[in-house]
Amino acid sequence: MYTIVDKEILSPTINKYVIKAPFIARKRKAGNFVMLRIEENGERIPITIVGSDIVEGTITIIVQSIGKTTKLL
């Protein structure tokens, strides 16, 4: 399980998350995405990685709250 380090509200339905994920931050390349699961047996949704910080070991994603899972996030 990864930890959300920072959340920034960009608009009423769009949020930016910074997540502590050192391995992913080191290995990610342009066009990569992560599979996000909010609950243990919940729906898996693909989210594009917007950026990463190798020194901090974080990745950044931007999520638009449209469906049930993204609203739970």
C-alpha cells in the first residue's frame, strides 16, 4: 500500500495527488500508468503518471472524480 503525501484540489472534480512510491518513481517512463485500487477488493482503474521525483521517491497523478471509485479517492 502506498501513502498519499499531498493532495491539491485543482477544481471541484479534479485533484492532484503526490504518492510515496520510490520504486515506481525510479523506474517510470513517459506514457506509464499505475493501476489504482481504493479498497482491498475494489475496482482497478488505470491512472497516468503525470510526474515523479526520484529524490523524494514520489509520483504525481491527476484524477477527475467521475465514477464511484474516483469519488471515493
